[in-house]
Amino acid sequence: MNVDLTDLYQQLVLEHAKSPRNRGRLEGDDIYRAEGHNPLCGDKVRVDLAVENDRIGRVAFESEGCAISTASASLMTDLISGKTTDEARAVFEAFRSLVTGESRPGDTPESIEMLAGVSRFPMRIKCATLAWHTMLRALDHPNEPAPPRVTTE
Ligand code: ZN
């Protein structure tokens, strides 16, 4: 199959940026939450996770920033919803290694491979990974009174 990943990538980003999934906040004392900031581009994201028995139920996010950061956050919420925390970490790892060029498309979900089109635009990798780092931070530091903050470096 000869697919132009760049085109698919652009379609995916445009579609999710235009109609983001799972936008908003989750209320409750048991919500895992973190906020992320990408100073290079000015993107901000907040990720809320409802985790029960080590499984991620609902996911919600709020974002302010470029189309890629919003699209990536939207896609992330779709991909990790219903997964165990370990599975969510594995999805993150697959995505991270694709966008940084450490692995090649193959046995990762198709939507992740499309998003990996961002690896052609190194300036935007931090935009694309912000929500994912923020999601991991929320998993690692649940139930803190003030949401931990992640800043991409
Ligand atoms: Zn950005």
C-alpha cells in the first residue's frame, strides 16, 4: 500500500482539531489530573482521568494552543479510554518512539502511525507529545490537591 502519511496526518490533525473528542473536565475527589505547558509554542493542556481498579474510564481534556496540540490531546483521550494504566503507558511509549524516530510504523494502532507524521516536523513534536506527558504525570501523581504541572523541555 502506498499511502502518503503526511496527507493522512494532516487530515487527522484537522479532523480532531475541528471536533475534539472528550473536551471538558471531570468532577470528583478521585480524578487523576495534571496540567501541561509547552513554552515553545504556548500550548497548555489539562488532563482529567477517572481511574478505577487500575483501569481508565472517562478521560477529559481542556487545551489552549495550536491545532496539533489539541488534535493530539483529543486522539490521546480516544486511545487510552478503557485501557489499564499499564496499557496506557504502553500506548504512550509506542507513540513516543514513533514520533522520535526510534521505531517504525508497523504494529502500533493506525491512528498513532498517522500522528507520527509529526516526526517530519521536529518543531511540532513537543506540541504533539504535551498531552501524553501530562496524562502520564496524572497517572504517576494521582489525587494531589493541586494538579502537578508538566513543562516540556
Ligand atoms: Zn503547539
